[in-house]
Amino acid sequence: MSSLKELQELIHEKYGIDTSTLDPDTSLRDKGFDSLALVEFVFAIEDKFGITMPDTDTEIDSLAKLADLVDKLKAAQPS
């Protein structure tokens, strides 16, 4: 199950951006996220999903790519 919808809802909750305007393939920078907002969003993702995002994946900023990474990290967690 993809975490895409949960990521869209998290953006809506934290930043007030309407989920219907969040195209999964659009860069979050195109939605007004600067470097600081992206870092804050990564922290929010880690808190929400109980995962640790690798520093090497900081260039991933589209929702689709983030959802793929979150799903992989969640799947790799011990049950």
C-alpha cells in the first residue's frame, strides 16, 4: 500500500496546501517548499511513519519518489 495519500494529507495538515493540487510527480519546490521546509517535512515524515530517512536521499523531492522511499523503508522495518 502506497503512503502517497498519507504524505499528501501530512502536507495539507502542516502547510495548508489542498491535497487535490498535489501532483505526485511535481517537485515540492514548485509548491513553494524551500530547503528548510523540505528538511522540516522530512522530519515530519520520520515522526509519522517511525522511519529514518537516509541522508543520501535528500535530492528526492517529488511526492511519488518520497512515497516509494517511505514504502521501502517501512517494508524494511522489523515487524
